[in-house]
Amino acid sequence: MSGAAGTTGAPNIMIRVLALASLSVLLLVVGAALRPLVDPPTATRPVLTDVEVGFVQDMAAHHQQALQMTARLSPELDPAVLAFADRIDAAQRIELGTLLGWLTLAGAAPTNPDPMWWHRPAHEHAHEHGVALGRDVEVPMRGMATVAELDALSTARGPDAEVLFLQLMKRHHDGGVAMARAADLLLDDGPVKRSARAMMQEQSKESGLMTMMLAEREVVPAG
């Protein structure tokens, strides 16, 4: 009797093992079939939106001119002014690298063929009402120095160079703050928006410092 029981017990165990294996496979198949219903795929978001691309391109150009301004300073100026210029140079080089990196990841050009299109009044109106934008209104990039002003900075020496640099860079920073504020208002969320806010805060502080440095020299900021 015990031998018969042992003989019939082995097949029963095998059947149970096969049944459990079949059930496991069935559950995997059903789970795979139901997964799209439980966890539907999300739409792929572009690396940068059109507005983000426009802002990043324009801010990259803005930063590049700030670096040109620091590079044109005479090395014989007040050490405090030179140290401040070095601080600006270092910060904007890091930010510029980030901006250009974003554009590379997005497959976008490093320069904007239509500067500031994203900051035109028509676009702000379109953003609020969810309508398409036309790019037919010119908006200058704020705070940018002219070629003549950059040339004057290159040749200036002594206190004149310090004042001119502080005036041009303060105006430049104020323009950058305005651009970043516009991007902050237009963007909903994401790293570009957070970067714009950080730029607003840092450049606002530096603009205040430049106002104080100009006041020490009894000069008012340039308009």
C-alpha cells in the first residue's frame, strides 16, 4: 500500500507544480495586458518648449556680451571693481555653459534667428488665451551695449573705465532681470523657469551693488 501511495503521490506533486507554473504565466500575461489601462503611457515632452528655446538663446547672447565687457577692462583699475568683474565673469560663464548645454540637448541653434520673439506683447496675450502667435513686432534685447560703447570701454582707463563699466554692466543686468522676469511669467514650470528666477535674484543683487559703487564715485547709473 505504501508503495502504491508513493507512486501516485509523485504525479500529483508534478501536476501541482505544472499548474502553479501555468497560473504564474497566465498572471504575467494578464498583467501585461492590463498594464496600459492601469498605467497609460504619457506624452513625450520636448526637451525645451518654443518659448524656452527663444529665452535660452537670447539669454545666452546676453551673457556672451557680459563676458565681452569684463574682458575689455583694463587690468590697472580699482581692485574692488576688478574683483567684482571677475565674480560676474565666473558666474555668467557657468550659466552660459548650462544654457548652451540645454540648446544642444534640444537640437536647437545656439543663436536666435528672431531675437526676443517670445517676449513680444502679442505672445504674452497669446499665452494667456491659448492662441497662436504671430512674430511681427520688434522687441529689442534689453540692456545690450552698442558697438561704440564696447569700443569706448576697451580704450577707457582709470576712473573713467570704472564708471563706464559699472554703468554699462548695471544697465546690462537690469535688462537681463527684465528678460528673466518675462520668461518666469510665461513658463509654467521646469528647470528653465527655475534658472530664470535664480538669474533674477542674483543679477538684482549685483545691480544693487553697482548702484552703490557708482554712488561712491558720485555718478548716477546710465539710463
